Amino acid sequence: MNHLNTLARQGKINEDASVKDQHSIIINAPINKVWEILINMEAWPEWNDKIKNVAVEGEVAQGTNFGWTFDGKKFTSQIQSAEAPTILSWTGKSSMVKSVYVWQLEDDENQTIATLSTSMQGTFTILFNKHQKIYNDLLNWLQTLKEKAES
């Protein structure tokens, strides 16, 4: 897990993982608004119906642990980077799967380009985390963030 933590602190996923993906979306909202929505982790279930029960153990900062459920799977995660308002990354574990998530926000005048990257590895990763599912999950997360920020 140390290698994954180091990658996440650098804003990178594990390019050697068995499952990985990355997508971007343009959000018609200022970067600071998008950032505030993103770091209010306990409110994620309000705008993304695949996420449930987010419990953050303190401020959103490097080293902060949080638990959450995504699409019925429980994760134990740790924030590796929280560089306002551009990078939020964490590593996590869920029943034999280790993951890295990296959110990158880029200011483009009054718009924000949001990019979400993930990598997953471990026993049964390919069986339970098919590429098409990960692809759809990332697109859904980006789209629901866009809808929340633009509302």
C-alpha cells in the first residue's frame, strides 16, 4: 500500500494496475465552487446515488481516514493529497482490492475541467471491477458533480 500512497500523493494512479481509467468533464462553475462540493465528502450521497455512508475522521487533509460505501462495496480510505483547489487523492481498500482515486481540477475562466482517475488491483479485481463498470462509474461521478455544481 505504501507504493500506492506515494503515487496518490503525487496525483498519480498505478499505471501497472489490472484495472484503470480516467475521464474529464467541463463544469460550468468556478473552480472554488467545484472544490467545495468535492471536499464536502459527507455530502457526496446527496448528489451521487451510488455513494452511501461517508464518514470522515477529521478535516479533509493528507492522512485523514474515511469510510464510505460505493455501489454497495465498503471502502476504508485515506486522503493522500488535498491541494486546494486542484487535487484531491486517496487510497482505499475493499475486500481484496486496493484502489487509488485522483481528482484534478483545472480553472478555465468561469469553467472547471474536472478529471477523475482511478486504478484498482488485487485478488478478484478483474472479476468484480470490469473495465466497462469502472468506465461507467467514473462518467456517472463526473456527471453528477457537474449537475450539482451547475445547479
